[in-house]
Amino acid sequence: MSEKIYDVPPEWATRAYLDDHGYKTKYEASVRDPETFWGEEGKRIDWFEPYTKVKNTSFAPGAVSIKWFEDGVTNVAWNCIDRHLDTRGDQVAIIWEGDDPSESRHITYKELHDEVCRFANVLRNRNVEKGDRVTIYMPMIPEAAYAMLACARLGAIHSVVFGGFSPDSIAGRIVDCGSRVIITADEGLRGGRKVPLKANVDAAIAKVPADTVDHVIVVRRTGGAVDMTPGRDVWYDEAAALVTHECPATPMNAEDPLFILYTSGSTGSPKGVLHTTGGYLVFASMTHQYVFDYHEGDVYWCTADIGWVTGHSYIVYGPLANGATTVMFEGVPSYPSNGRFWEVIDKHKVNIFYTAPTAIRALMQSGDEPVKKTSRASLRLLGSVGEPINPEAWEWYHRVVGEERCPVVDTWWQTETGGILITPLPGATRLKPGSATRPFFGVIPQVVDAEGNIQEGACEGNLVIADSWPGQMRTVYGDHERFMQTYFSTYPNKYFTGDGCRRDADGYYWITGRVDDVINVSGHRMGTAEVESALVAHPKVSEAAVVGYPHDIKGQGIYAYVTLMSGVEPTEELRKELVTWVRREIGPIASPDLLQFAPSLPKTRSGKIMRRILRKIAEDEFGNLGDTSTLADPTVVDDLISHRQNKK
Ligand code: WT7
């Protein structure tokens, strides 16, 4: 197999924090003596009370416990704002770029301080205290960041719900964490279209037990008409006019919760991934600095939404902890034209740009012209995150967008990991398109076979992490048992990522995708079980099985096999109705791309659906179905093959 390798550009070898030797030395130190390594690194943030203990973690079966800097006291908002005021109060903290290219705002650290304090006071006036949960359902506007930081300032735990989720999904998340306060906006604006955020919140509240939600705080974004429930709903600007811009930062223990973020797994409802204060911030800050080789004065842009962990760690917490200028973009890559990303890079002189493979693939389809029309002279580094990047997309990103002068950092991590775990460092790592390359400091990846045997050298298998790192999730909110079961029971004493991977002879990691029943659609994680339960909730559906299949733009598409109730006719209309139904139940990101009516599903004699076969059919690999002899009725397969839906 011929593999392309890109050397570190000479100018990078001199400007970057670390070269290859530096990486190796530091990596070895980090895994040889994590206590000393992180003990030093923890000092990158300010502590109100210094820690004396660094690492206290155990992956032991039935007793998983993860604590970092456990007796330290700090506050995340203090570290992201207040400690910068003396040195960079007038520096821009957030550049906000609106959906409409004529709208943008620059917010300095001083202004950020005042806005966050005001927001915190509005929450405080509604009895929000340390440990309370607050749900945030917002568009990509600065107030979303203010709201997160205001929670952090008070010690309240935020749960950001992506603005594309349905009322049902919001309701489930409100109930799971018991949040009495919701922060939203009248409407969102994306690609010129309005998103009815407040109306969705109203519909969500109608689905939760009465008296669950006490307050809804509504930020005015579009000025669109919304219903306001007296006594419960308040306009943010009206409430903010009544409070001051001073609010003390609550002292927080390093292990006090910072946020909950719901994410899909292979079974059950989405899990509330819980991240805590000290270790999370140290890890977000350190990875942001080294992976992006962030230097003072750089303009940094991550295109994620704050509804995902990437937005938490690499739009808000990591960059602001480092005193960076972080760009926040409300819109979409295709509006008003396919050149939007590159135009914004020129407009704000962006130096570091971090986006997802699905966006790269989509933009690649509109050719080189929209890119070449722009200068991109400010760009120095490109990043990728969310799913495996195919070498063609990597090469295009590198050659056309970065004009071969910008290294591409393909960063592998997860909601659960809090920050980047496997990644190149731009001054240190020779790049191979499609490989996330090597572990970050303190991270010990291992490849295991199905039985958990550790594989050596060049190999392929399942990816586990052998020991804790400070950004690791601490538990599933309210369900530690589920946390241990999901991540630590497959391979005892190891954190199981759910990903498969290959390691080559140079020790580089190539993530091959999920090995569980999770699919990755445009970098968004979906549990197949969630889509299935939405489908079977429809009165005409008796059974459903959902699998992923390769999709040119999205990486994976959603393929649904649906068995109807007896007597129901499979029509084109019903097919559309079911797709719309899933969209309404979960959100647009869960809409099946292809939906096939299946008179019956392939099952073993004990009644278990054989997903392996369904996956092969969806992948168009009919010749390679494997052993079908255990099927209760092997003829089912022929029917499925002859009615396979065609790709769009
Ligand atoms: C899953 C985690 C990481 C924040 C955004 C997604 C896949 C993520 C990569 C990458 C190959 C990747 C994995 C992982 N993934 N980054 N660079 N190369 N795969 O977070 O929603 O928790 O999803 O995304 O399969 O397990 P998430």
C-alpha cells in the first residue's frame, strides 16, 4: 500500500512549541509519571486554593472512580474571563459572525466579563445556585456563550441541547437532569431560514410533568412573534436591564460538575455525559494550545455548534482559558454561497481553522473556484474533527484550502473524552492523510481483539484507553452504574471507546469508525436504537431496524428497514410520512436517508435481528453476507436484496 507522507514544513519546525523530539520526550514523561506531569500542567489555570493531590483514578470493575486535582478550588468562568482582564481586557475575546454576512460583532474580554456577570445575575435572581441544572437551547449567538459562562460562574451545571433537536428530545433532556430553568431565543437564523426555538421549548415543556420548569429566559434574536407565559417566561434584555455587571465567581471544587451533554449510545436513551471543573479545563486549555499551536494574538475559528462537545471545548472553554480570540459563526457553509467559510476567513483574518469532514466534502463538490476567489493568506493551520476523514477530502483541504502550506490536524476524540486524545502536533508530526496519527500527552491508546488481548505493533482491532486523563467524563449523570457498564465492562480496567482502529508500523492510529450500534451522520452521533424506537412509535409500524451505510457527503447515511402492521399498504406516501415522523420525534439530523419496507427482518431462531446482514445489504455488498445458516427463514434475505433502496 502506498502511503503519502507530509513532512513538517520548515517554518513550522521553528515556530511551533514542539518538534518531533520535543513531542516524544514530553509524551514519555507524561505516561511515565502522570502525577508529576499533570501536577505541573495543572498550574496553567488559576486556583483559588491550590491542589495537593493530582491523580486519583481507578478503572477497576465495579469501582470506577475518576478524580483529578481533587482538593483544588477554582472557577471556570474566572479562568476564561477575569484572569485576562489586567493583561487583555481590551483584546477581542469573541468575534461573532452572523448568518447574514453584513452582521458581525466584536466582544472584548472586558465586555465579556460584563455580559457574563449580567447573565449570571439574571439567573441568580431566579434562584439559580451552585449545583442546579440549567438547559440551554440557543442559536449560535454570543448570548449562548454568555449563558454557559454565567452558569459556570455561579457553579450551575449547564446542559446545552443542540438547536436542531425536537421538542421531544428537549423534553427528555429536561426531565433527565431536572432543570428548572431554560435559556432560549425567540428564533434562530441559519442559512436565511428561521428556527422556532421558543416554540420548540414551549412544546417541550408541554410534554414534561407540570411544575418541572419554573423559568424560561428568552433572548431576542430575530424579533419574531412568540408566546410568552406570564410568570414563567421573561425577555432576557428586560431582565438584564435590572441587574449590575458585577457578580462574584463561585469557588468550585475541581470535581464539582461543570456541564452535562447528552450523547447517543448503542442502547437506550441518550446519556448525560458529565464533565467536571478542574481537569476538564486544564485538558481543554492544554490541547487547544498544543494541537492548534495557539500563540498569543492568533484568530482561531472552530465551525462547530455549541450544542456539541466541540463547541464546548474548542469554541468556548479551551480558547477563552487561553485568552484567545475565538470566532463564533451563526450560519452555514453554503449561505449565501459556497464560498462563505473562505470569505469569513479573509474578513476576520483567521489563522487557525477547525471544521468537519462532512463540510469539507460538501464544499469540495462545488469545486475549487469558490475557494480560489479568496485569499486565505492569514491561514496557518487546518483542523478536522467528528468522523474519519477520507484521504481525498484531506488532500483537497490541504492542497486547495491550505495551498500546501498549512498542516492538517485530524483530531480524534469524543464527547466522553472532553478533549482531543489522538492528533498530530503541527510542528512535530509528519502527516498521513486519513490518520489521526499519535496520542496526545498522557493518553495511552491500546488496540485489543474481541477477547481483550492487547495487540502489539502494526495491528487492527478495537480502540481502548488504558488509563485516565484529566478531561475524561466522570459519570453518566444520575447513573454511575450505566457509566461503568457502557465504558468499562467490555474490557475490564480499560476505557472502551466504541471505535475500531488500525495501528501502522510507525505507531500511527487510523480510526475506522464505530464498532457498536452507533452511526455517525455528518459528524453527528446517532444511536440506531433511538431511530428504531421513533419508528416503532408510529401506529402503522410493527418493527424497525436501522443501520448506517456509506454516504458521499455525510460519511454515513441512515438506512431504515421497516415492517408494517399487518394490512397496512407500503406506499410512497407512507414512506415520506415515516421520514417526517422521525424528523419530528428526534430532529432533522435523524431523518432516514433511505427507508425500505421489509415484510420481515432477518432473525435468528431465538428472534435476534441479524444486523450484520442488514448492514451488508445497505452497503450494497450482497455477495458477502457471511453465514446465513442460523437464520430462522433464509428466504427473507432475497426479498430484502431485491427491494434494496437506491442511493440518492
Ligand atoms: C465519535 C465521537 C469529537 C467531537 C465531535 C464528535 C468519531 C470523532 C474523529 C476523527 C475518526 C472520529 C468517532 C468517535 N470521530 N473524531 N478525527 N477520526 N473518527 O463527538 O459525537 O462524541 O462522536 O466520532 O467514531 O467515537 P461525538
